[in-house]
Amino acid sequence: MQVFEGARGGLIKAWIDGVAVEDQARTQLDNIAAMPFIHKHVAIMPDVHWGMGATIGSVIPTKGAIIPAAVGVDLGCGMMAVRTTLKASDLPDNLSGLRSAIEARIPHGRTDNGGVNDRGAWGEAPVSANAEFSKLSDELKKIVEKHPKISQAANRAQTHLGTLGTGNHFVEVCLDETEAVWIMLHSGSRGIGNRIGSYFIERAKHEMKRWFINLPDEDLAYLAEGSDLFGDYMGAVSWAQRFARTNRELMMTAALEALSVTVPKRFTCDCEAVNCHHNYVAHERHFGSDVLVTRKGAVRITPETLGIIPGSMGARSFIVRGIAGEGMTQSLCSCSHGAGRAMSRAEAKRRFSLEDHALATRGVECRKDADVIDETPAAYKDIDAVMKAQSDHVEIVHTLKQVVCVKG
């Protein structure tokens, strides 16, 4: 753990030994650590890199205010993993049929208007998605009544529940150290979460102008606890986080169904599912105080709480838990949410060829076309270096290697 004062003041504690941190990210960290409502220090995970609004891989405890742009727009984005009783030997030699079965059951890719021909959304949502959305719809209506600018995305939310999205979101079939078959997936709150996040970020910026508050970065705009907007934002974020968790649960059911129709052997899931956010805000207690903790690209773990740290399309992933001690305390019970990008998407597309990508994902049934070059393994940091940097408080429970990867 490295401890240092930011350039503008404020304390930063970082688990970055052996991993690079670009200058842009350091500037963001300096700015956010100096905000007057930070509680004790900002904790930085080893997958840290520059992000919109705030540094990805940061854990930000606050008292009396929340920064919507630090929470971000993919509200409740996170991971889910389930171990099955199947073994590697039970899988077919050719895994393309399994990948196709998953893709057929989980809409994925870019979403425009949620129409019938939109591969990223349901044309007609299944009964299971409609039933789960009915449990969320009343509260969403109340949010929209107070903030009608969210209504357009809210109208499409039902068609996105149980869908994957784009970018680094994925569904994978993995093997662990005992050759057991796992399903692991990564997604969030889709279009409605994005709209809620974007809307309140703009409202926070307006509040700063209204109160003549000057900030070193407009994305540090905050909502003060006790204000109507603060309460509305926290309620909307809580709803989006529930939507995201439900979204992952529905996709997991669909992925397990795809596995069952592809593999003739009957199986069950023999451990409790891990379902954890890594873009979210939560009420927690740290250093003797009740605080709001924003994790932007970070996972909560304790000795009793499991988390997921994925690698990339061709690298290992890990099921982890916390190790009690100073590292656990100072990290605010947090670990990285992945390997972290080593370069921008545009740079990855410039630097790597289709041949590079095919070689890096050799042995994985996945897309190997130009549209996923920005997700190629070499665009990410070395996952082993990331794990080593946080080894003082992160224990590996299972090591997973993907054999099938479905990307948006």
C-alpha cells in the first residue's frame, strides 16, 4: 500500500505496486481527494485508470454529500458467477453450439430504439422478464413523475431487462482449478441506469452554478445531503442497482438453460451464486463513522463476502474474499473489479490486428472480428500484477479460465 497526499491536498492510499497509473488518472485522484467531504482518504485499487467523471478503480467515502459523476452512469454494473456440477469432460468438443445457444437466449450488442430488429433489446420480452419488471415498475413510475426527463429511457427499460449490452459486458463459460464448469457474466442497469446517472450528473452541475461553487473539474459536482435532489438521486440509484442485479439474475437463468440444452448430462448449481456490484454507492460504516461509499470499478469484499475479479477475454478470472487486517480496513473492504484498461479503446484498435487478437484468445470460443479488437486481452493490464498488488487483503478462492465468451 502506498500512502501519499494529493497535489491539491487530501489523503490517498493506493494498492498500485507493480502497475502503471497514467497522469490523467492521477490528476483525477488529486482533485477528488481534496473535496472537503471525503472521509479519511480515497482508496485506489490496482486496476486504476482514467474514467469519465472519476477514476475507475477508486473507492470514495463521503459524509454529507455525493458526487453523481463519481458513481457514474452504468449504475449497479457488476458481476455474477455460478458453479455447476458439470466438469470440462462433459462439454462438447466443439463449443460453437454452446456460444450460439447463449447468444440466442440473451439479447446482446448495441441498442438503438428497442425495436423488434434491435439485437440488443427484446422485441417481445419473455414472461420471466415481464414478471420481474412488474416488481420494479411502480417505483420507477414515481421516479419519472418527479423527473420526467427520464421517461424516454424508462419506457424502454422493460425491453432491456435480461439483456447484456455492449463494450466490456460479457457472458462466459469457465473452468476452475478442479475443471468444474462455471457461468460468469458482467452487465449493469442498461439504458435506464445510464439515463438516471446522466440526468443527475447534469442536475448536480446545475446546482454548483446556482450556488456559485467553483470546482477544479465540473464532474466533481455534488449533491448535498438533506436536499431534495440528494434524496431523489439516492432513491433512483438504489432502484437502478436493484434493476442491474435482477438483470444479471435473468441472464444467468438464460445462460444455464443454454448450457442444459447443449450438454446432455443433467446438472445442478452446487454453490451459492456470487452477485456483486462494482459501480455503485452504499451506506457503510468505516473508521467509526456512518458514510456513503462510492465504488467506481471496485468490489466490496470481507472475510465473509465473496467478490469477482475478471481478467479479459483471454486471461484468468478470480473468485475472491477479503483477508482481515490492515489492508482490508484501509481499502474500505474493497478490491479491484478487473484487470483495468492499459490503453484507450481507440489505441487498442490502432495497435492490435485481428491476428494478434486471434492468438491472444486461442482456445476460447468467442468473436474474433474487428469490432472486438478494443476488448483484446493486451488492451488490459496484467491480471497477475493486479492480483499481486492487492495480495495483502485479497485471497483467491477459485481461479477461472474461460472457454466460451459472448461479447456485446
